[in-house]
Amino acid sequence: MPDYTPTPADKFTFGLWTVGNTGRDPFGESTRSGLKAPYIVQKLAELGAWGVNLHDNDLVPISSNASERDSIVAEFKQALSDHGLVVPMATTNLFGDPAFKDGAFTSADARVRAYALQKTMQSMDLGAELGAKTYVFWGGREGTEVDAGGKLLDAMGWFRDSLNFLAEYSESQGYGYRFALEPKPNEPRADIFLPTVGSALGFIATLDKHELFGVNPEFAHETMAGLNFTHAVAQAIDAKKLFHIDLNDQKMGRFDQDLRFGAENPKGAFFLVQLLEESGYDGPRHFDAHALRTEDEAGVWAFAKGCMKTYLILKEKAAQFAADSEIQAALAAYRVEDAELAQLTGTFSAENATALKARTFDRAALGARGPGLEHLDQLTMELLLGVR
């Protein structure tokens, strides 16, 4: 059997916060020790990863002074150089500190909003120093528990002003960042602003430099909302706004679990991998997940290896799907093409509209036709279960 060993060419990345997760949750303390950033770089390189991503405070504690910051960053950069890893994406922790308990860019306190901008600019400086070209905004505290504060419309304006400001800052510094908004419906706030990919895409259209902004969809986040993640990714690709992606897994209706990729929804993960590979997406395959709280350090690296291995297995399955003659015949039967109708419906003209209105359709026959989706879905299951 193939060993499915990843290489940097696969563009697999992890966050310092993912493999560095200590297993702490709201009901229990850490179950394993934290890992130093240079050690994480070393271990990920040994496993075949391409890069590592970070929030500012994943690397530099929020209380660090300038000299401490420079020492930490220098050590990290040396580890990247020694082990050949890159930093494709950076982001800011605007959710952990109590200052952001009622929002960062959308706080009703102007001082908090200003501090959030300051902190983000400094984090963008760090990301640029490390070579990052994508900058992600996850608004974990941008939302409400109650709406009695009446800030909803103002909050959208504050959010917009902040992103416009930061885009201009990036351009003024020559950083060349592309920005990606990461939607999530809830947790830690009861309701988070821009909860889904569709809402983020709508908001992006209102920004001054909207061409610089895309989305960073996450499997778990759309699943928490009861949505189909592959559909959301397809919409982002169609809009040419898939700037980054977070891969993990999730049980629907639960808290944000960040499970190992493919661990819960292998069929959904398959269609996602198939979409990414066949669409030509060439960005990072970022695993925003973490090992189960039950695990020790060995379990952390088993988790990381498993994320990458599952992706490669599903990538191979996607190639088998494309080469399977019975599956392709079922697909061909499912799609009914008509060259004349394609010409009539492809572009509006008065002549096309008149001809289409005059066309006779056999409505009963259209309704009676069975498209064969049960058969096609069963073939897909057989492929995934390894009997084809």
C-alpha cells in the first residue's frame, strides 16, 4: 500500500496554536505540556509539512518587551531556516485578552477599537517579517451575547473602517497582503458577526479595497451552522475569493471541536478535497485542528500526521473517481446537454427570448426522468470504502 508520505509540495500547514494545543477546555485544565515554537517547526518539518502559521501571541507573549520580542522572533526565524519551513499566513489574537471581551474592531469602546488596530498593525509587521502573504481576520469576539446595546449597524461600520484602515496600512508598508475573513456563527460570542461564507462575501463587497479581501472558510464553522462546507467553498471559488482554507472536522450541532481532518465526515471531506484539487486551488492546505484532549505528545504528532495522510488518501480517491468508467458513465447520464438550448439561454437577446418562449417542453417527461443519483452516490460510497 502507498505510505501517503507528505512533502512540502503538498502545501500542508499547521498553526502554532494547533499542534501546540495543551488540551485545556472550559471544564478542565491542560492535559499535556506546551511546546516551544522552534521545536514545533522541527517536528512539522520531519513529518513533511510545508509551513506553519501563527497568531502574534502564539509566538510572542502579549507581555513581552521589545528586546524579548526580537529575541523570540530571531530564534523562530532560525528554526524556519534550519528546517526549511515557511510562514504563509499570519493573524492577530483579538479574542484572548480581557480587553476584547466585548469585541475588538466592533467594541463600543473607541479605546478598544484603537488598541485593536495598533495590535493588528504590529502583528502585520511580524507576519511580513516572517514572509507571510496572507493575513486572516477571525472575529471571535466581534459579536454579542445580547443586543440590548443597540450597536449592530454601528458595529458593521466600525468593522468596515478598521479593515479599510488596515488594508491601507499594508499598502503603505509595501507588505502586499491578501486578507481573508474567517466566518463563524457562534462561540465564544453567542452570535458572531459575519457568521457564514456568504455573509462575509457580501460584506467584502462594501470595502474600499475589496479586491484585496477574500475568505478563509473553516470546515467546523460552517458545519456548526448546519451548512454544507463544500458548497460554501464552491461559492468562494466561484467568486474568486478563496484566499485560504482551514481543514478540520466537526460533529454537527456541537461546540467547535476542531477534530482531525476527515475524522467525522469522510464523505464530506472527500468532496471537499475533490473540489480543491479539480478547481486548481493552489493555496495552503491549512489544518486548523488539534489532537484530542486525551492525548500526550505522541498523540499530537499522530494527529498531525493523520490530517495530512487523510488528505492524500482522499486526493488519490478523487483521481480514482475521475478514472472510474462506471462512475463517469453515471455522471454523463446525469447531465443532459442540449447545444441549441445552450445557445438560447447562454446570452440574452430579444431573439433568444422570443425563441425560448415559443419552445415546447414536455413537462411530464422532465418530471418523470430519474437522474440516477442513488446509483451514483452508492458508487461513490463503494469507492470510499475501498471495494472499487
